[in-house]
Amino acid sequence: MTSEAITDPNASARRNALILSVAQALTGAAAPISIALGGLAGFYLLGQDKSLATAPVTGYNIGVALMALPAAMLMSRIGRRLGFMSGCVVGMAGMLLSTWAIIQGNFWMFCIGMLMNGAGGAFTQQYRFAAADQGTTDFKPKAISWVLAGGLFAAIVGPQTAIYMSDFFTPVEFAGAYFAGTFLLFAGMIVLSFLKFEKPMSKEDRKGADTGRPLSQIVSQPKFIVSVTCAVGTYALMSFVMTGAPLAMALCGFEPNHSTWGIQWHVMAMFGPSFFTGNLIAKFGKERIVGAGLVILAICALVALSGISLTHFYVALILLGIGWNFGFIGATAMLTDTYRPEEKAKAQGANDFILFGMVAVGSFMSGQTLNAFQGTQGWDVINYIVFPVVGICLLSLGWLKLKDRAAVV
């Protein structure tokens, strides 16, 4: 053991968290590119019936959901470093296929490419858990925040790439942005090669290793149930509103660049608070920060319902990002309290499978909701749906608090 590790128990955890933060800034930019342009590109590729315009974004989220558990299990076998680098390769293949699909005008090929983008994104979603694998209990929420803070730079890189590279293959729109995303993922892969984690157990060691409690026992814990409920509610609502926003803005007569800027402000708001969210959690507690995030999501819906000017869209998207940050980081920190080190792969994988499965439903239903109503009424309906979901999540937090009090008594 080095003298640095003796004096600072978080030295290795801090180093890895910083590397993962930089990687998040690069590989995480793939998500804003995919989501900001996915619905618009789908709209462009479809014929008269535009009801499936958000299907590519749904494909992205399905890819994340389907790969969540396999990604976690793969990394338990080959290690975090090689696992994350493998995710970059999958993402690059998806970006190239998406580029080719748009050039060829093939909607369903584009959906498959987006699904592959999501499969690569499933590995990126594991960065936050990897950051919490090491270090002291007090450092874990900060490590998660540091990693997600890298998303602030992804929020700039991704949309700006979309704006400046979309017309690279003129006259074909949008393809250039996905092509550029390939190089961002490659740069992220280089950064990830500097990670240092403990070597994964050998095949022989895994046979006799303690794998912890059965998954059914882990997921039946009240805190696991509530953390997943709040994470799903927070993330699915964010996806539901964010996916619909660019299309709603188009219906209101705004240009694609307006919606791309809106998504940039939104993603910056998603990750910007991460610089201090960990400290807020340490001061006020995980559950209170989750509750604050849910209240902010409700305020976002109120702003969106109050008007359809560009300012209304931008302010609502910014609030949507802040609410997601508090709710999602808080719920993730809650989840880390529910499993033991030997149980992390199956617990984290199960969480992300449930989470992104519901996020996929949210993104798909966003397009269906907009298409089902005339004009901007669909946008209003999308925002009205925020309130009951927020209410259910807040009630679950209250239920958990009552159970905790009863347990103490």
C-alpha cells in the first residue's frame, strides 16, 4: 500500500472518478446528439404518418435497457476498464450505422443504429456506479456527482456537434452529427484506458465466491423499491418531456437550431448542479434532495403549461434538467445503500434494466401523445402527466420515511 493511500483512503477513488468524469464529457455527448436529433431525423425520414417520429429515441432507450444487465455482468468478468472500452466500440458501430441509415433514407435502419447507440450508452450509465465502487461512504455521493458533472461538458459538446456537423453530408441533414459522434466515443475510449480498478476474479475464484443475497431479496427491500421508483419517475418524466420538446417546438414554428439550443441548455442543467449535489446530499440527506428534485419537475410542468414562447420552452427545459439532477443523483445514492459489494453487478444491472425500460416507454409515448392531439394540445397533455407521477414518487418517499420511523421505535 502506498503512503498516499494510507493518508488518503479516497486517493484511488478520486483518481478514477476524475477519469470517469472526463470520459463522461466525451462519450456522454453521444446521448444529447442522439436525443436532440433522433426525433427530428425520424420525422425527416418518415413519410406522411409521423406518429413514429420518436421511435428512434425509443430505440436508443431500449438499447440502454436491454444492455444494462449484460453490461454489468460483463464488467464483473472482464473488469470496468475493458468493459467501458467495449461499450465505446459498440457505440461507435451504432453511430456509423445511424449515419449510413440517414444517408440512405432508411428509417428502420436508423432505429437499429440508435438501439446500438443506446447499447453503448448502457456502459456509460455504469460510470456513476463505478465511481461509487471505491472510497469511503461519505465520498460515494461526491464521486457520483463528479462523474455526472462531466455531463456538463457533454451538454456543450453534444449539441454543438449537432449544430455544426449536421450538414457535413449536405444535402442530407443530421448525418454529419452522428458521424462526428464516432470520434467523440473514440476519444473517450482512450481516456478510459487509464482507469485502474482491482482485477476481476478469475473463473475458478468466481465458482467459490460469495455472490450475496438472491436478487429477489435485494429488490424487495423497501429502500430499493423507493429508490427505483423515484429514479424511474424522475428519469422517465425527463425523457417523456425532453423527447417531446423538440417536436413541440417544431409544431410552434421554431427552427431545428432553436430546439438544439434548448436541449443544450437542458442537458447543461441536468449536469451543472452535479458540482454541488453531492454536498447537498451530505448536508440534507438523500431523500430530501430527491423530494426537492421532484418538486422542481412539477414547477417545470407549470412553466410549460403557462405559454409556448421560446422562453417558456427554455425555462421549462432548464428546470427539467435541474429536477432530474437532484432526483436521479439522490435516488442513485439511495440505491448504493441497498446492496453489498459482492451484489453490485446484479443490483445495478437490475436497476438500470427497470429504469431504462420505463424510460423507453416514456420516450415512445411522448411521440404518440403529441400525434394524438391537435396542435400544441399534445404538449399540454405531456406536462399534465408530470403531476400524478411526481405525486406517486413523493408518496413513496413518505412511505419509506414512515417505515424507517417505525423500525426505530
